[in-house]
Amino acid sequence: MRVLVTGGAGFIGSHYVRTAIAETGEKITVLDGLTYAGNLANLEPVSGAYDFVHGDICDTELLAHVVPGHDLVINFAAESHVDRSIEGAAAFTRTNVLGTQALMQACLDARVPKVVQVSTDEVYGSIESGSWDESAPLAPRSPYAAAKAGGDMIARAYAVTYGLPVSITRCGNNYGPYQYPEKVIPLFITNLLEGRKVPLYGDGGNVRDWVHVDDHCRGIRLVAEAGRPGEIYHIAGTAELTNVELTGRLLDALGVGWDMVERVTDRKGHDRRYSLDDAKLRALGFQARTPFDEGLAATVRWYADNADWWRPLKAAHS
Ligand code: NAD
């Protein structure tokens, strides 16, 4: 099977590519614009085992050339960092909405038999208690989440209007190796490894449901195999934690105390809590299998062992 992975040089897309090459017979094409978050070093363990196209998912001419011949297209390409979307929303709207539309059209034109649009729990906004199922209304609160919601709506419209066989996945916060060190877990680990303090937003009471990147990618693969066109599938994690609880686990793992934490002004419009009900995907046989404590310990070890990967990224953006 030939699979086109857009955004395959980013954190989650590269995990999909590395595991697909190691564990399946899938032949992979990566299409990636190599923004600050895209990094071919993420694919170094499988270098030579995939085809690479350096390009933009908004480039319709390029897509018309690249997309045909693939049996599955998975769209990971996105601007993905909420804080950056607050600083400047335009790139998020361009890639996450217009890029998704361009890709869906190219998949329709090429009659791709299966498409997966990778999305996020953030499209629902914030929930005080309980969990969202797939029928919950969209109420995004950051430019990132709004742009992802727009992309999801376009994908769904292509399924309903044109019969494009696209399914949408929505997942909680991911963690694992090769995550760009601006997101909270790799930022905190790498700061602590460098002996620097970590910035904790507001009262630290914001709650996130943590999903190991490997569980996310297994969920996406299951949706590619068994998901129904036009349907949405949640991928939930194994640990619902406040940011204070998460920070405590990271301080313990690195053997340092709360004196390494610096309280900083809260993110604008900071969503309080996300929580997904993933019964629909579990009915297809899915189960998240990475216990959070094990996944976090392995992640801390990975960053400790791979400073050559993250030090240049931090240096370039500090
Ligand atoms: P990432 O920022 O690490 O990677 C994004 C990749 O997309 C990069 O390689 C970048 O170069 C590429 N890209 C960006 N704009 C592009 C464009 N116009 N054309 C081609 N390539 C482009 O993001 P990630 O954390 O790996 O997230 C991947 C997907 O999963 C995103 O769609 C994101 O919304 C979704 N998601 C992420 C999380 C999370 O916790 N990280 C959770 C749920 C869903």
C-alpha cells in the first residue's frame, strides 16, 4: 500500500512514518513544507526508506502531481502551536484551513480511496466536567483551534458533498520523542536538563488528557483501516492531569524541586480542560496501551540521550 503522509517531518507525522516503515509494508511518501517544526532529523532512523517531497499543502499544482497513485493520504500538516497562533493567526488559517481544502480537492481529483484528516480535541473549546463525544458542538477558543475546526468542516463537507472517503480523528495532547521543544513536556524536560527554570502558566490548574504519540498513531492507523467516510473518531489518552500535577511528575523525574518553577502570566483565553470520550474508536478495537508513567519516563530518557537533536532547535529559537 502506498501512503502519502503530509507533515511527515513533524512530531506526530514522523512517528507515523518511522513506525509504518518498521512495522508494516506501507510504502511512504512524505510531503512536508519544512517549517520551523519540520525536521528531516526526525526521519533519520528511516532515511532512504521513504520518498520525500519538499512542498506546501496549499500548492495545488504540486498536489495534482504528488497525490495520484496513493492508496491512503493522512494529513498531519498544520501549524500546531497555540501560543504562536495567538501571536499571528494568518499562517494557521492558511495551512490548517486552505491547505486542508487544497489537499481534499487533490484527493478527490485523484480518487484516493481513503483519507484521514488528523485533528484535535481543542476544536470543542473547554469543558468543566464530563467528556465530549463526537457529536459535541465545535466551540474553538484559540486561532489554532478555530483553524483546525475550519479544516475539519471542510473535510467533512468533502465527504458529504462529493463522497470523498475521508475520516477525521481528534486526539488529546500528545507527548513522546521528537516533539519540538516549545510544547510543555519537551520544553520542561529540556529546560531542567539545562539547569533552567520552567514557566508554569497561571494557577497551573488547566487539565489535559495526555496521549503517547504511539497510541495516537495506532488510533489513526485503525481509522484508516476501519473508519467510515465522513465520520469523526476520538483518540483519548491515559492520564488526565492538571499542569501542576504534570510539572510535579517532571520535577520528580529530573530529581529537582519546585524552586525550578517560575509562575508566569496565563496564556490568553487558556482553555481550562479538555476531555474526550473515545468509546466509538474502542468499539473498533482500539485501546491506548502506553501507561503515562512509563511513557513519561521513556520520554525523559529520550531527551536526556538526544541533546544533539534538541539543542540546535532551542538555540535557533531562543
Ligand atoms: P508539528 O508542528 O510538530 O508538525 C507539523 C508538520 O507540518 C511540520 O513538519 C511542518 O513542517 C509541516 N507543515 C506545516 N505547514 C505546512 C504546509 N503548509 N505544507 C506542508 N507541510 C507543512 O505538529 P504535530 O504536533 O506533529 O501535529 C501534527 C498534527 O496533529 C496537526 O494537524 C495537529 O493539529 C494534530 N494534533 C496534534 C496534537 C499534539 O498534541 N501535538 C494533538 C492532537 C492533534
